[in-house]
Amino acid sequence: MASYAFQLNKSPRTVESDDPDKPLLYVLRDIGLTATKFGCGLGQCGACTVLIDGEAARSCQTAVADVKGKSVTTLEGLGNAASPHPLQAAFIKEQVPQCGYCTSGMIMTAAGLVARNPKPSEADIRNELEGNLCRCGSHVRVVRAILAATGQGG
Amino acid sequence: MNAPFTFSRRALLKGGALTVGFALTGIGPRALAQNAPRTLDTGEVDAFLTVNMDGSVWLSCGKVDLGQGLRIAIRQMAAEELDLDPAKIMMVEGDTALTPDQGPTAGSTGIQRGGVQIRQAAATARKALLELGSKAFGKPESELELTNGQVRIKGQANGKSFAELLSGQRFNLKLDPKAPLKNPADYKVVGKPLPRPDVPGKCTGEHVYMQDFKVRGMLHARVIRPPAVGASLVSVDESSIASLPGAKVVRQKDFLCVVAEDEWTAIKAQRTLKCEWSEGRGLPPQEAVAQRMRAGPFTREETLVSRGDVKPALPPGAIALKASYFWPMHSHGSIGPSCAIADVKPDGVTIWTASQAPHRLRVTASRFLGIPAEKIHVVYLDGAGCYGMNGHDDAAAEAALLSRATGRPVRMQWTREDELGWDPKGPPQLLDIAGAVDAQGNIVDWRTEMWLPEATRGLPNLPLLALDEAGIPQAQGLTTGLISQNGDPAYAAPNMSVQVHWLKDAPLRPSNLRAPGKIANSFAVESFFDEMATAAKQDPVEMRLRAMKDARGIEVIKRTAAMMNWQPRPSPVADRSGAVMRGRGIAYVHYKHNETWLAMGMEVAVERASGHIKVERAVCAHDCGLIVNPDGARAQVEGCILQTLSRALFEDVKFDRSRVTSVDWSSYPIMTFADVPRVEIDLIQRIDQPPLGAGEAASAPVGAALANALFDATGIRLRTVPFTPERVKAALEGRAT
């Protein structure tokens, strides 16, 4: 059993795994951080997106060994219902999710974008979210919420 | 009410629906006003409503919120009749121990049947509370009012709470179909875009999905499906997973699974396990599906419409046309693969599921487990989007069989490959339409012939994969939904027939998928109407309006045309020479001929070099009668448009002679942000009309509106979806598609 230490939602965390290839997705879900969703396990849908050192990454394609010493942020780390992150607040205000299964990945991908581009254009947003799939058809509201969260609403 | 609460308290306190279930058992934060045993008889007010000491009300709803917003809309409907703040209504959905069976959440019936039933229960309760108040205050009912969980003399501060008036008893009242409903002019909460209560948790990760739920002591399971449909298991090498700690094979005949204490080990076991399968039963060649549908075998012939002459004499100048349309099989394509947990114990069974039909699943589970339904408790939890009968019931049956075999609670989680490969598919549909139009654009003859897999009458449940694999008897047949509706146009035609050749089989296991049948039928009917308009050199909007009498239908077409700034002219556009060709299209449906009216407009830009269609704008005027929650309804219409555009532009289940081969998002692509158009929706509020459903109807005309816009832009008429760039390019170059 090897230990892997990293920053998780701004706190130090050490997890044990007998498999260095265990995907970060299952590491997170096993410790109760279930906002990060399994959608395909293939890196194709974006439902499992988290931030690693501030950049959006697919947790289903990231081995636990590869986050050693890095900083991981999940949707739970952005904010909560009492104190939501501006992106979360905008997604709530715009009533974005239907089933909501893709929403976590959408918000995390947007968080990665906004971190390096605080005022993304609609084209930037669409381009960034190209790898995030939604089946319910919440796309229009996703874009509107991200524009609103970056002060470009209305 | 003891078996279900073996899971962790933390999970209970986190999840909306779960918290509700917790409190309803009497150990929650509020004491119940009424302690008699609950009835689940839908004829009783008590099945739906329970008054609490503090004036709040529990609402028990047999329909479930699959993301479509019933969780707020049905609260609004009940709150309105009780003059109660919707925040004072707590709601439990789809729990077979706590909610009455209001039928599956399907067919866009959540509000129009489920909500309407609950509204009537609330109206009955209101009437009873006023009667009790009248006795208590010695005043006529006309001098009383309901407010904030109390009945009081109008304008006076002190009233008596609902609980006081009921003296701790239940209502003990039959649901009164004649109990007066509130005058719509007095609505305070119905018609308001109140926010959906599950949205904050879905944006912060606090919402507990089926896939997130845990039961203490549960095993994680994965299923190993055969490499060919209908193959049987020849051998399993259990030693191939011996190095994975705790991983075990569980097998019942051809139903083969691995279980492990943790999920990652179960996944590795699934990937590692060596096994040998027989040949499958063989699938038809994909390219021959449409052709083979014409050949049968058939269960029966059905004439849905027959009027006028069978072979009318055509007036001079009339133009006869005919065309064939094909809609292939589609996957539900839920973003989260199906998942369920089951705990099968000698004294009772609990199944947690995201099924659209928890009450039906309970009966099904009773049959295949051989356990009386009274001992089975099915609990609904939100899953990833459910647009019909997807894999949730399969996963539930699998979890139940595994729990019985292992003596432990078991969580079954499908993979992406399981989901796209094995979810029941929207069935293929083939339509031939022939007709004639006169030079003024009047339809003089219309013949629709349809080849459709027939839903087996009386089939209690979709045949489940694991039961067939395990050799457990179950009723066989097809589930497809009401797929022959809207095969006839909504327009005047003196001579018309609609004939269905009902097919006995489908190439892959079918099920109802959002707006079942109506999407393909509208695609054919509304495309053919435009083909007639072009033949008669008529404007498609004007020709539709001339052929209609239905005022609500006329209004949605006019409003849609106005949003598009529609200038009348025949289609296609005259100048189609550009590298990018632009066009517009419209389609209309009166959903099922007795529900929602809507028209759909599309504006497209087609790139000649690539064949790529960019839908620039989709507009829709939509009349679903009373709109309980306009933002919820709008979200549903957005979803109908984008999901069906995805189906029409990209989707086609691919299979070889053994199995489905489109098992990931690159082989089964769906719409991404790059292809999402601007969407504009005009919802017509009809506050005094019955609510008619918004979850499906707007899906129906999307394919036709797209086909008509593509034709308008390019002059090419595609009659098979998806309209992939390859197909469009081939047609532009005059090659067969």
C-alpha cells in the first residue's frame, strides 16, 4: 500500500492505494467527494472534470500517482450552497441543470477557463466546453451562466 | 418501515428526496398531525397529502422528477389550492412505501395527469378544511379563507391550523373529482417561474444521485456482457482475477458479473476476467434494416385513418408525389450510465433506482425474485437524464440478482460501453407517403404507410437483459410506446388514409424514447407537406395556414413565422450558388392530436465543401395550455430542441452482425457546444386551460424543420437521419445516400 499526498480542496490530504494507476475519480468518490461524476471513463464526456494545479483535467484519466504533490480542486472545493462560488451562483440563478449529471464537469471546466481568461467571449466558452457533453440540452443556459458569472450577463 | 434505513445517516441528511423519506417515517423533525396507517390508494386524499402540526404539508407524489422540474411544479399546483407557501410543502417522490402509484413518469404526463390528480386532492382537502372551519367558527364558508396553513375568518389575524381543524385525524376523504378548483384569475404561485429546489445541490455537489448513494456493507458490481447478442457463456476462468483482492465471479447461467469490496477493483476484475462465449443469434445487416422492415414478419395491419375515396380522381393540374422516410435506432445516451443498489434479505427487499417507473419495477421485482410485492420497497433517486425506458430497470434487476446470490447489498454500475451497447433503443421507423396537391396548394390526397415494431399488448415490463441471461422466465415482447401517433397531417385533405404494418420484431431491443414515434412520424409528414408545397410552388407557412382551422395551431405557426420574420416565397431559395447556403424551415405538430400545439422554425447555413449543417437559430412557439412553471417549461422545450437536433444531425446506432459497435462517444457522437444554435422560445400561457405537457412535444417537429431548412438552403431533400456532413455532401454532389 503506497501513500499519495496532495492538496485537496485547499487542505493537505494523504490517500493510500495499492494501485498507482487507480484513477483520481475513484480516489475522490471513495472518500465521499461524489460531485465528480463517472460518465464514460474514457475522457470523452467531461463529467469527471476537476482542477489540477488550477487547470481542468479529466479525473478518470488521471492516475493517483500523478497528482502526488499537486493541488486538486473538486466542485465541493469551489463553494457550497451557503457560500457558492460565482460560477455556482450563476448556474443556480440561471437554473442551468436539468438532470444535472454533467453540471459538475461544466462548472469545473469553466473554472479552469476563467482562471486564465477572466472575461471569456461566448466563442471562448463554447470552445472550452467542446469536450463536455450534456444530454438534457442545458447548453444554452451553461453559456449564459458563465457569461453572467464573468460580469458579462444581460 | 424498517428495512430501508440501513444506509448512513449522513447520506440521508444530504439528499432532498431522502430527507423527505426519513421524516415521513415519523422520526424526522416534525411530528405528524395524523398517525393512522397511511393509505396509498389514489382515490384517497390521504394518499397524497399529510398535514403536519406546524401547518406544513407532506406531498406524496408517485411521479418522479427526472430533471424536468416536477419537484417544484407539482408543489406549486398543490400549494395554490391550499393557499400555502410552496416552501411549506415537502415532497417525496416515487417511493413505493410512501407514495401512491400514479403510473410511470412517461409520455409527458407528469403535470397533465400526475399533477392534475394531486391538484384535485388538494382541492378536495381545501373543501374539507373550509367545512371544518365553518363548523369551528360558526361562519359560512364564504366568510372564511385559507392562509399560511390556517383557516381563518377573512381578514382576521387568528385562525385555526389545518392540524387543529383535523383534530389529529387524517382527512379520511375520497378524492372528489368535483371539488372546486381555484379560479385561475386568482393564481398566486401557479404560473410563476419558481426555482427548482434541486438546482443548488446539483451546482455544489451536495445533491445525492443514485450513482453517489451508498449502503453500508455493499459490494460493487460490474456485468460482463457477451460479445454477441444472444451468445451463451461457454466457460469462465475464475483464476484470471485471483490476483485482485476480494474480487469474485458471480454467475447464473449466462448472467456473468464480478463483485468486489471497492469499485476500482470491480472495474479491474471486469477488464481482466477471461471467459469464452458461443456465437450469438446474429443481427441483420445494418444497411438492410429499412428494406427488411418491408418484408415483415408482421403481427397485424391497422388502419388508423380512412376518409374520402381510396383512389380519388385528381383534378386537372394536380401533382402526385411519393417519398420514403427512415428514422434509425437511437440510444437514450444518458451521460451517467445506469446504476442501482439492491438489498435482498429474507425478510424484505429494498431497491434504490433511478427508474422512471418505481412502482412498476416493484411488481417486476416481485415476479423475478418470487417475493411478494408487499415485501419489496423501491426507492427512487435521481439518476442521469432519463428520457424514456433506459437501462435503469436492467441495472436494478442485476443488483437484485447479485444481492440474492451474495447475501450482501450490491451496487450495479454500468459502463459507457454497457450503456450505449445495451440500453434499449428507440426503434427504427419507416414511412412511405404518397399524395397529391392541386396547383393552388390544396392537398387532394394523402396516404401514409408506416412500418413500425409493435408494442406487445399487455407486456408488463421491458424484457430485462439479466433475466434472459440467467434463464429466469419473463414475458417476452417489445416495448416501443405509442409510436403510430402523428402519422397523419393536421391539415385538411378530403381523401386520406394512414395504415400501419405492425412488425413482430425489432433488430435491437426497443423501448420508448422521448416523444416515442412522433419524432419520426412528424419528420416524414411535415417533410412531405413541404415537398407538396414546393411542387405546387407555394409558401410553406401560407399553405399550412390555409389548410388549418384549429385556432391554437394557427396561432403557434403565425408566432413562429413572426419570430423568423418570415417572408412568403416557395422553397428552395433561388440563389443556391454560394459556398455557404442559407435557408429556413418550419414544421408544425399538434402533439398526439390532442395535446400541445407548437411550431418549430430553423435557420441553417450549409457549407458546400464539407456538407456541414450549422443550425444558426431554432425558434418555437409553444402552447401547452396552462404553464405551471414557465422557466421549467422553457427548460424542457430547450431540451427537446437540442436533444432532437442531436439525434437528427449526428446519431445512428451502429452494429455489425454480432453486436452494437457504437459504444462510446466517438462512435456514437452527440451534439456538442459548437453545434448548439441560438434558441428562442415563445411560451403561450393559457391560464384557464388544462395543462398539456412540455416534456416531449417540442421534440416532434425538430427533424422536419431541419429537413425543410436544409432543402430550402440547398434544394436537396434528405429523408433519412442523421444529416451527417458525409450524407449532405454526397447529396450535394448528386451521389446516392
